[in-house]
Amino acid sequence: MAVVDENDKIIGKCKRSTREDHCEGKLHREAGVLVVNSKGEILIQTRKDTGKLDFSASGHFPYDEDYLQGAQREVEEELGIRIPADQFKLFAKPRITTKYEELFNDRFCAMFVVKGDYPLSGFNIDHEEVILVNYYTKDSLKKILKDHPDCLANGLLKSLPLYLKSQNKQKP
């Protein structure tokens, strides 16, 4: 993975070998994707490793990939579909820091939206990483954010409000 500075400029490399060392706490890059259908519903996955709700697809990517390439590859790996690069729209790139007992995950997370009507039956999910995927309404996700934030993976917990807020601004 690329190690970056405060301005997201590559300054080195690291390996993500375990959840615990997580690039030894070095600032790095990740990509997250929200697939949104024509009804405005958001595809959310349930992670196998944590049981938490997360982006439609997300993850780390190799040093030689950029955010978009990483996002495309994660969609293909986790959801089993290939989506052309021009369908990915960047909507935010916050810095997200997660501290657990032994885990320190400090990253820039480029968040993309892909709009399209992808039926659940069309996904070939990677059951090593994902238990299931399902579409959620914005209202149901707002309720989860409010009442059960512990059900959300940290990256989604911190980025979903950014997406929802951006959608509120687009309404006339």
C-alpha cells in the first residue's frame, strides 16, 4: 500500500499483513464505493470479519493503483461485477482514523458513488469477505446511524453522513 503524507502525497510503501499492525499506523489510502439505484436506495454489505454494515465495496489497494483503480477492483472482488471507470463519481475523500485496542488505522478514504440498477441476483459476492448485500433506503440508514451506530463499520459510520448531507444539498 502507499504511505502518504498529510497532503495525500505518496512518501513510501507498507504491507498490510494483519489487522493488528495495519501498516504500523502509517497514513495510507483506501477506497469505498456506494452503489445507488434509481430509487435512491444504497447497496450495503454485511462484512464477514466483523458482522457490521459497510460500503457496497471497499478496501485497501496496492501501491501501484490509484483510488479509482482500487475502487473498481474492490467492486469486482467483493461484488463480482465489473463497472466502467466513468461510472464512478468521487464525492468525498476524508481522513478517517480508527483506534481500537491494538489497531490504529489512519487513512484517506476516497468515496465513490456508482448509480445504476444492479439487481441483487446479479452479484457474485465474495463469501470470504461478505456475508450478504442488500439495498437500504436513506431513511433506514439514517435510523441506523441514529439508533444503532455500532452496527456500522467505522469507515461507513464516518462517511455515510457526508453522502447523505450531499444528497440533501442537491434537492431543490
